[in-house]
Amino acid sequence: MVNIIYVEPSGHRKTIDVEDGWSLMQGAIANGVDGIVGECGGSCACGTCHCYVEESRLGDIPPPEAAEEDMLDTVAAQLRPTSRLACQIKTTAGLAGLVVILPETQG
């Protein structure tokens, strides 16, 4: 299990133990985190799991692949340098304590 901190659009912080190897999206959906929709089920085809990863931890996750970069261009919320799709980030022990901020809107 990997401890991930989700900051919901309301500002409420939820600390969740996510199964190793699950995506950040799967962890959020399975634990009722507000702010992640995940309409495509994690296939990088909808952009409804847009999130902001804390800047200091960007080096701890692989960079986005071309498909993710293309899908990020379609998200409803403002893009930031820390924007990622939660379905494309798999949990590992090295991500323990990662803070993921969810935008006010998805879709």
C-alpha cells in the first residue's frame, strides 16, 4: 500500500492507502475521492482524471507519454506545469506521501 494525499476541489485532504501498482485514478475512485470522474476507466481517452501533482515530486514519476500530453490538451480545468492524468500514474513505494490536487472541474 502506498499513502497518497488527495486534495479535493473543496480543499478537504483525504489520505488514502492505495494498492501498489494501482493508478492514482483507481485509488481515488475506489475510495470515494471527490473530483475524479475517470469516465474512460483509465484508458487515457477522456481527461476526466486531470490532477495537479506537487511540483517537488514531479521527478518521482515518469514523464507523460504522447497520448497523455494529447489528452491533457482537452481537459476542462486550467493546465499547469504540474498537470497530469491520474490514470497514467502508477503507485510505487517511491510515491509515498505524494500530494495530488484535484481541479474544480473535470470533463
